[in-house]
Amino acid sequence: GRGTGMVILWTSNVLLEQLEVGEHPFEYDSSSVDTPSLAANVCSGPNDGSIDYDRPADRGAVVVSDTPEGRQIAVHTETETEEAGGVEISDTSFMLGGAR
């Protein structure tokens, strides 16, 4: 009953495997003509067949860690809502591959 969500992570001229270990903060600037090296879009909807909300996250960070299980990518986004002072927060993580 809570719906579904998705985070699209954009990297510019770099593969996720090439990101250095550590924290990589990002911030969206709609007036900038430069493409950020890292950005995210956030999406949500009532179910996985109907995702009707899609916009850039206002700010966030990607944290890259090498673990015995592989490279872990943790993504944190913050997106301002239309409500005054409202912020939607998303946190997710995933593994890129086998042990290194």
C-alpha cells in the first residue's frame, strides 16, 4: 500500500566501478549549463507499473566502499516537495560484483 520508488543514478564520463572509494556529494542546479559529474533522478508511483513522478534530486551523496563481497554503492538523495519545508529522503545501496 505504500507504492514504489526508483532512483536513477547518473554518472558523467565515469563508470560506477571507476568511482574512488569514499563519499561523493552532489547538488542539482537548474541554472547551470554544465552537466554535473554525478546526479540522481527520483521517481515514485502507486505501483511498479505506474511510476509518474520523475525529477532531479536536489542534493545527495554516493558512498563507495570496497567490501569482501564486492564494491558497495550507497545512494542518499534529498528532494524538496511542494509543501513548505518538505523534503523526501531516499536511501538505498547495492553491490557491483564479486570479491576483489
